[in-house]
Amino acid sequence: MYEEIDAYVQGLIEKSSPSCTAWNIESVREGRPASWNYIDGCMITALLAMSDITGDPRYFKFAESFIDWFVEEDGTIRTYDRKKYNLDDINEGRVLFPLYAKTGKEKYRKAADTLYRQILEQPRTFEGNFWHKAIYPNQVWLDGLYMAQPFYALYELNFGSGDISDTLKQIENVRLHMFDERKKLCYHGYDASRTAFWADPVTGLSQNFWLRSIGWFAVALADLCEILPNGAERDRLCEIFAELITGAAPYADEETGLFWQVVDQGGREGNYLETSGSCMLAYAMLKGARLGVLPKKYAAQGEKTFHGIVKKYLSFKDGELNLGGICLVAGLGPENNRRRDGSYEYYISEPVVENDAKGVAPFVLCYTEIKRLGGA
């Protein structure tokens, strides 16, 4: 099966170009033109991880040519609009650092400067956290921690002052406001103004624990544990990471190791075992154990989850592998989209698709950690 997974990933990049990828199902469905976006960023991050672990030059070559299509010599990024203040648009920038380190192309550093300007200008809540987007004022979503904070830390450590205290402070705020002490899980969203239609008027929190949002946060913390230098700030971040994983782990389905779309309501009518968030938690567990910041038992749990995904959702169709069970998209609002209200009924109503990068990329990242264990 591992050779088949390798062929599956290669097949995806052979069928993809910067102008039309085989994995951005959301854009295809909506007929959107090619753009600088977090979905492609997740996939390029995964391909660079495959390059590192396999040594196969095809992965890096594809990643480099893909990013070159978007990044101009002066650091301008095609289709990117800073004034949207969309944290999702920061995510793809994290690949600029390994590309710059390996090629020395100055345009990658200039592009990182372009994105860092958004970081400097990004609106914030009164507690100091970035707004998720300009269209979501005063709102913090778990997703946004993954989208912005690894890039922010990488920039400060590579090209900036080296001060990563702001990253830690924003994560501490998430721990303070969005972590449920009873359930040991984080809510999807928090509105510091307590005015969004989906937010509790007292706490500012959304209603439920959405799997992929917790997965995004877990991956952000796992990656930051690798990015940050040793010291008190890294130690504290690792504590928050360990608490998050310890809280989430018991919610896994006993048979498959997968997690539920609405994490704490396993077995409820309409709920389902979802691929993308399960991959993310498995990756975070495997990586955390490898880095020594989580107990070794989580490597075993992450491996079980990965193999459960392979068994349940990786299948042959028309002679090719397909990865299913992926929630296409979920969010909170905006005001003119009240269907996205954070209710249980909302989360289970979004389309479930195959081969979308929000599932494929974390699956590939998880696969690279399995390879590091010597299991592939």
C-alpha cells in the first residue's frame, strides 16, 4: 500500500499545474481562477516534506515551479491582496523559507517581506490576537493559528528580530478563552466583541468542537515545537500542545482510531468519522512523539489513526487511488451567511468529498511521519 500512496501523490502533481490543481476541489466547484491560497499552501508544504523524507527531486522541483508562477522577482505575489487581511493568505508563505534556503532566490525573501507587512498591519482583538479576516472583525478561529503563526515565527527567526513572544501570547489567549476545561477541547471560534450571531453573548464562543479546526491548531503547535528554539517560550508552547493532544486523544473511535466531525458527539445521527481532522491529529501526535514533547504512546495512536484512514477511506476507483471522507469546508458566518452558525446540524451538512487538499495534504504529512518511524 505504501508504494501505491507514493504513486497517488505523484499522480496528483502530474495532473496539476499552478493554474489548475487536482486537489483544490473547492475552487473547481466554484469555478474560481488560480490564486495564492492556503489550500495549495498546505499541499506544497506536504510535498516539501515528501522531498525531505524521500530525497526524490520531483517533489521539490514541482514545489519550486509552482511557487515561481506566483512570485515575481520584486516579491510581488500574483493574486494576493494584503488589504483583505485574510490570515489564510499567509499560510502559503511558509514554503518560502525552505525554498529560499535551498535556492537562494532573493524573490522568495522579498515575497516573505510582502506577507510580513500584512502581519504588521493585521487588525487585532483587544486581547492582541489577529482577526481571522477583515470580514470577520474581532474573531479568532483556531484555523487562523495554523495559517499565520508558523510563518510569523519563521520570519522572525530567519529575517526578523528573533522575538517570538507575540506568537506565544496569541496562543496563550486561545488557551485562555477557547479551551473548555470540562471537555478538554477547543471551540472553533471566539468573538472578542461578543456580537457575532454565532457567538455566545457571554463567552463569545461558538457552539461546538469542530474536528478540523482542532486539527489545524494541533498541527500549528506541533510545527511550532519544531520551529522554536529551546527556551521557556518553547517549553510553554509544548505544554499547551501536550494538553491539547491529551484532551483530544480519548475522543478517537476505538475501532478505527479516527475522530468525529463534531468531536465530542461520536455516534450521534449524522455525525461521521472525518479524514482531514483525523490526519491532522495523527500527524501532530506522531510529530510530537518524535520531537520528544509528547509521550511515545501517541506515536502508536497516531499510527493507528493513519492506518484506520487508509483502511476506511483510501480506495481504488477507475484504476486510481482516491482519498474520501473529507469535509469540503466549514466556517462561521459572515453575517450574510447565517447557515454557518456553528450548530451541530451545520457541521454535518457541509459536503463530504474525495481528494481535496484539506484532507490530502495532512494525509501526506502524516505519511511522512510514518516514514520517519520506519513504517513505510
